Amino acid sequence: MTKNVHPHAWLTVTAAATMLMASAAAHATKYEVSDANGLLSALGKVVPGDVIVLAPGTYRGSFVATRSGAKGNPITLKGPSSAVLTNSGYGFSLKANYWKLTGFTVDGASKGIVLDNARNNLLDKLTVKNVGGEGIHFRTFSSDNVLRNSTVRDTGKDTPGYGEGVYAGSAVSNWDVYTDGKPDTSDRNCIANNHIGPGVTAEGIDLKEGTTGGIVVGNTYDATGISGENYGDSFIDAKGNGYHIYGNQVSNPGRTKVLKDGFQTHVAYTGYGKDNIFQANTVDLQSTGYGFYITTSGTGNKVCSDNSVSHADSGVANISTVSCSNPKPICPKVLNLPLR
């Protein structure tokens, strides 16, 4: 039997939800910190809606976030670019959901920013540089996150072949370490409008086997400083499935021949390395390879005819290009808030 519902009942529910969120915001705590001890203390106290504000200065220590925000009511860590986190270990470790990290810098660390079991987080306007390994890593089932408007440069200072700018998932050889032998399904992450390089010694973006359904859109990449070690010889290596890679720009101002191809796919684990779309990208390769090199054992990958490739001695792609009509992808509103 259908029950009669007052036509304005949904307004009451919506108003109640809005009032609840407003009440939570009104009771939020702002932690204004100026040193490492203050930051560590705040990280141990925050609840949904709280904001940590970093003053300019250097923060040296092991900073780990384990307390989660809530949908529509995230925890925020923000500061100017002159607020610098540094550490012999990770620059910042995020093991929680519904955080907004914005504005600050990680300069000097073994890895820059690492997410583990972290979902629905926004990383915005960050700078990561001078790190021993990768710059930003979505790892251990870290899904539905957005990285945008950030700069990653000078990575792999300790081990050049492992100095990826942005890294999604884990290599199959590390699944025993991070995911109990299961594929690291760090899925649906969105990497948008970032500046990657120079000085990124491995791939600009590495999309690992086990991951699915991400978006890589509007990023710019400067290949100066790429090492070519550990097969790090392209801007993007898509080993996952179903990525939409759209509107990115690859340049090689140093004309290094170490940059072999602009974009690549590989099959590192059976069932992955397929169904990726490369659309509306621009590659000025200045090298001997292809704009797009697609491993033919991976099925369903598409190189669209609207990609622009110049100075690639081997040509646009090693497979035929196709016409694509997919719209430009847009990152999701991971915090259920407008992405301003």
C-alpha cells in the first residue's frame, strides 16, 4: 500500500540535515599550529569538521593522520606553501577518510605523501619535492580520492628508478607486503591539473596492476631529469584497467632520449592493462619512440585520433588510432562539498 507523503516533507529532511551540518561546523575546532609538537597534538585530537592551520615554518617529524572526518564534514589540514613538512620517513601519512589537505609543502622525505586505506580525500594545491622515492602514493585500497592543482618535482633522490611523481596502487611484487597477497584495488582516484616534473626520475604517473577506473586529466609533465631506470621511460604507464587519460600535456625540453614514449600500457598481471582510453592529449616527445605505445596483449585500449603528437620518431602510436566521442572527465565531489 502506498503511503501519502506530504509534498514538502523532503524539505523538512533537507533542512534538518543542513541544520545538523551547520551545527557541527559551528562546534568545529580550529587548531592554529606553528611547530611540529602542535601539529602532532592536533592530529591526535581532530574530529569531523575540525581545521588545522599551519603557520609558515618548518615542521620536522613523523606526521600520521588516523582520525577520519565525515561525508560533508571533512577534517582540513591547510597552510601556505611556506609551511613545510619534512621527515626522514614519509612527509605525511594519511590513514583516514574525508580529509582535505591543501596549500602546504612537503620538502625532504623518503616518500612525499602516502595514503593507506584512505578514501574520499581531497589533496589540493600541494607541493611535494626533494623526496627519496615517489612523490604522492595512493596505496593499500585507497580509493575515490582526488589530487588536483598540485606540483610534484625532484623525486627519486635516493633510488631514481622508484621516483614516480604520482603512484596509484602497488606492484604485484608488493601485494604480499601491503594487501595480504590480494590485488591492491586503489580504484577510481582522480589526478587532475597537476604539474609533474622536472626532476621526476621515474614515470610521471604510474597506474599499477590491480587498479581500475581512475581519471587522469589536464596534467602537465616536464620530462627533464627522467632516469630511465627500472623501465621508468614514459610520462604515464597504465598497467591498470579502465582509466580515462584526457587532455594531458607532455614536453621534453631537454630532449632526453631516456624518455622513450609519451604514454605506455603494460600487462604486469593477467587481466589488467586493458580498456584504457587516451584522448585529447598533447605530446612533444623530442625522442625516438611513440607518442603512445600500447602493449598488444592488453585488450580494449584506445588511442583516440584527437591526440596531438610531435617530434616522435616512431610515430603517433604503435596501434591504429580511433575516433572517440567521450566527454572530458570531471573529478567527483569526494567530500560532498563543491570543489572550488
